[in-house]
Amino acid sequence: MKALSATSCGLIRRTLRAVSPHGAGWLFGGKVATEFNMVNGLELICRAHQLVQEGLKYMFQDRSLLTVWSAPNYCYRCGNVASILCFDSALEREVKYFTETDENSNMMAPRAAVPYFL
């Protein structure tokens, strides 16, 4: 992956990556993820800390980046499924999906939610 210089065209720079709206890190597209994997000899970037309703979601058509979410019914209000991604010794992937426990299904969310989490 090539580093972008300060003199690069702003439009090109914004097309490849942008500052995250959360104020930390960067947002980037499929082309950047694919190139990063290729340069580093990887097949997959596996990440977390972003809610996906399905529990697991490939973010680009070439499946170069995967988001895993492991908190079912996040904040007792999102109604999402959760998952765990497991690898065997041959690095074959197995996904285990789960929902909240009966005990947690009766929990109530706090009245005021922090906007960052919604």
C-alpha cells in the first residue's frame, strides 16, 4: 500500500480513505483493504467493535474484510445476533451464531443512551 503524500489530490485521498466520524481512526474502501492484504500476504482482515445485525458480515464483495460482533441484543435494545469466528489448524473458518440468554432478554436498557453507541 502506498503512503499518500501531502501533495496528493484531495479527491483521490478522500476516495481511498477518510477520517472516521467517531473522531478516531480512518474509514477505507475495498480497494485499500484488498491492496493491504496483497502487500502483506494476507487473505482476510478480521475486525470487531462495529455492530452488525447479522453477527458477522463481509464488508466488501471480494470478502477481504470481515466484521465480527459478539454481543447479542446490544444494549438490551438492538435485537442483533452475535457470532464467534473460529479457525481450525488448517485455518478453515467456522462461524458460531448465538442470541441473548433468556435471563438477559428481560433486562431493560438505561433510559439515556450515549449517541456514540447507536
